Amino acid sequence: MINKIVMGIAERLSACFKDIRIYTEEVKQGFKTPCFSIILRELGSEIYRGRRRRMNAEAEIHYFNGRKRENYNSLTAELMTALEYIYIDGLPVRPLKISAKAGEDRLYITLSFDIFYTTDDEESPDMMGEYSETTKITDS
């Protein structure tokens, strides 16, 4: 699921900003600007019944343009509109919160997600059994 969130963000950025490179892994040296870098900052997972899970994730997108604070205002509005939803397994997923912060050399966009999903784990028992009941109605 973690990779699906990162790839969903990357695909959405790629569709909306065709001329800007997107990095999903850390690049220590030699990255070319302008570019986006996607980082998953926080992650939490809860187990529900059987194979059902709930994940809280916070992803951060860094935008580097090689110049300090140039074009951040218009780009921030475009990014917030473009990232209003991403696709995971072909279904649209909306972040609960989108926020932006301008740094000295980059723009930060933070997306917070709360997602329910199921795992493919065959060993997880299905917690719901079957129940049947028969009733009879009579006239008195």
C-alpha cells in the first residue's frame, strides 16, 4: 500500500506537470531541476477484522526549481488542485488535508491520507461466520 500511495502521487504529478522530473527515491547528488521529490514521512497501520486494515499516511512533496522562491504562489495553487485526488488501484482517493509551506530553496506540499484496504494474506481468518434463522408466523 505504501508504494501505491507514492506511485499514485507520482502518476498524478506526471499527468499534470509533464515537463518536471519526479523522484520517488532519495537522490544524494546530481538531481536536475525543476523536479519533484516524493517522501513518505509518517505511516501508521491498524488491524481491523480479518484482512481489513486502516492506514494513516503523510506524504511530502518537495519542489525544487533551482531558484529561490520563484513562481511558488502560482505553483502552490496548481499543485493543490492537481493533488485533490490520486488513483490507487484505479480508484480515486482524496487526501484528508493538503498544506503548503515555502522554504528557502524548495516548496513543501504535505498530503495526509486515511485509507481502508484489504490485504492478500490468506492466513488471516475471516472473522465473520455464517448465521441463519428460521421463523414461523402463525395466526392466533
